[in-house]
Amino acid sequence: MKKALLTGVTGQDGSYLAEILLKKGYEVHGVIRRASTFNTSRIDHIYQDPHVEHKNFILHYGDLSDANTVRKLLYEVAPDEFYNLGAQSHVRVSFDIPEYTAEIVGLGALRILEAIKDYEKETKKKVRFYQASSSEMFGATPPPQSENTPFYPRSPYAAAKVFAYHMTRNYREAYGLFAVNGILFNHESPRRGETFVTRKISRGVARIKAGLEKKLYLGNLEAKRDWGYAPEYCEAMWQMLQQEKPEDYVIGTGESHSVEEFVAEAFKVAGLGDWKKYVEFDPRYLRPTEVDDLIADTKKAKEKLKWEATTKFPELVRIMVEADCKAVGATL
Ligand code: NAP
Ligand code: G4F
């Protein structure tokens, strides 16, 4: 039985990846942060009682700021594959807490790479490492963006991801680690955090439909993103670690849509009529520097991984609006 260790298991992607790996027969180990309230809602459905024998989904306390624990878990679990999905992943918030973002997103990845380097040397065992890199790294570089496009980060989050990206490449080249960067464009789902724009919209639309809210407050409606469906992207992460050679891959749909288009489509799915009646501008959601347009050039993923996004924009919006409407009892 193969073993996988995941940081960020309580997040959107971590929860889908854990499900995928369990279905493939892996023993899955996830790192969770201690919190004063339960933070496992996305993985409660796959949680296994620690008192049950032969568990194949095991949770460990840890934090990417804590090199000792990262190292200890690596030696204790002895995974075949290590997926680093943990992050302070909110771009707007990274302007408020830049140092913490760099600590977790940038140095967190380095802590894992250092631990793997030493572990491989001491134990002679290999660990395949996946780094959750981001299309945010392309920032101001015009689309389409491929594996060869230069980075131009526009936020502390993106700058920290660029550091982690380069450390991953450097440890691959310097120490022969099987370390890959998945450069994933925005991917969404009903499990998306409530403060990212797509989920904020689908949730807001559902609450308006249910009569719980009257307005939805948003920032820049002109920004364009290449939005795909998260479970499909998590399958691509796994595929990258099954290749013969460690390489970096761009993952996306190859289409971009504006925030305004997402809003219009979501209100249409809910049958609420003209979205302009409900949406108000609030400057607090603007960023000091914005990323205007992201579109993935996915030629390499199609050719080498045989991976292609199947859920496209209108279907993604429908999935998210329907799930949020169901959650608040709003009938469509
Ligand atoms: P997410 O839902 O925000 O999940 C982030 C995960 O990281 C959560 O489990 C969170 O724990 C954990 N985490 C936060 N701070 C941590 C720390 N100090 N130590 C250990 N774990 C910590 O993010 P996601 O959308 O699943 O994204 C997964 C990864 O892919 C992230 O690295 C993100 O930056 C990257 N990425 C995402 C996208 C996207 O569109 N979703 C695109 C490209 C790259 P809590 O649950 O306790 O908060
Ligand atoms: O949903 P967002 O916050 O996602 P963003 O900034 O693109 O980052 C996400 O995708 C990255 C991949 O490219 C990940 F690496 C990262 O971890 C995260 O998952 O914002 C999308 C766009 C932005 O242009 C923002 O200015 O929506 C615009 N927007 C307009 N109004 C808003 C709002 N964003 C948020 N969060 N909230 C608003 O009210």
C-alpha cells in the first residue's frame, strides 16, 4: 500500500485529493492545524475514528511554520508521495499579513524540501514531492501563460509562491529530488473558501434567493480568470507524481471569463433576473496591485499527462450555485 502525506488536507484541494488517494488504495496522512474550533468540515465525511484498527486516513497536528514537526512527520510516516497544499492562500489577505504569508507559503515549502533532502540521504528511500504552485505567479505577464512564461508576481502571496517554485526546481536540480511544480490556474467547487470570489458570489446569490440577504458587495468586476473544477485538478496533481521524470506542468481550462460574467451567470442560474439590482461595489475588496487576466496554455498537460479540463465555465457556475442554494433551502 502506497503512503501519501498531505499538508493542507482540511482545505478545498486537500479534501478532494485525500478522497482521490483513498479511492486509489493509498494510506493517507494529513497535517491539520490546531484551532480553537473544529476545522475539519471538508474531511468529516472521510474521517476515521482513531480507535478503529487498520485505518487508512490518519490526521496529525502540525504547521508549516514548524520545521521540527514537518521533519518528524516525514520520518514517522515515511511517505512515497508528499503533497504540499498548505498555504495562507488568500491573495487580498496577503497584503495585510505579508510576512506571515511568506513564512508559510515560501519558507514552509523550503522546510519540507530540506527535510526530504536529509531523509533521502539518511534512509536511501525516495519521496515524490508535489508543490502547489499558482498561476498568480504570472501576475502581470499577458496571457496565454505556459510553463515557459516569465513570472511577474503582483502580491506577497504570488512572490512567496515564486520563491517556493524556484526552491522546488533547485532541489530537483541540485539534489536529484523527484520534485514537481503543478502551476494550477484558479479552481473552484462547492468546497471553495467562502471569501474567494466565485464562492462569495454563489453563496451570496443563494442567500438572496432564500431571502436571507438583499445585496452582494464586490470589488473589481473586470478581472479575468481561467476557472476550472477542483476535483479534476487534484487528479492532475496525482498524475504529475506518476510520471517517469519530475517536470512542471500548467493546469487550466484554456478559457478566461471576467468576474462580471461569473456574477451574471450565477444570477441567471438562480433565476433572479438582472444582477445589477443586487450587486454593489465596495472598494475594500480591491487590491493594491491586481492580476488582470489569466489563461492557461495547457498543451504540455494534454500531451504528456493526457489531462484535460472537462467541466467548463457555465457548468462550474451551475454546480456551485446549486450546491449553495441546496445548503440554504432555496429552490431553483
Ligand atoms: P485552501 O482551501 O485555502 O486550503 C489551505 C490549506 O492550508 C488549509 O488546509 C489550511 O488549514 C492550510 N494551512 C494554512 N496555513 C497553514 C499553516 N501555517 N500550516 C499548515 N497548513 C496551513 O486552499 P486550496 O484552494 O485548497 O489550495 C491548495 C493549495 O493550492 C494552496 O497552496 C494554494 O495556495 C494553492 N493553489 C490554489 C489554487 C486555487 O485556485 N484553489 C490555485 C493555485 C494554487 P486550515 O483549514 O486550518 O485553514
Ligand atoms: O477569488 P479570488 O480571491 O482569487 P485569486 O486572487 O485569483 O487567487 C486564487 O487563485 C490563485 C490561482 O491563480 C490561487 F493561487 C490563490 O490561492 C487563490 O486560490 O479573486 C479573483 C478575482 C480578483 O481579481 C479579485 O480582485 O476576483 C476579484 N474580486 C472582485 N471582487 C474579488 C472580489 N475577490 C474576492 N476574493 N472578493 C471580492 O469581493
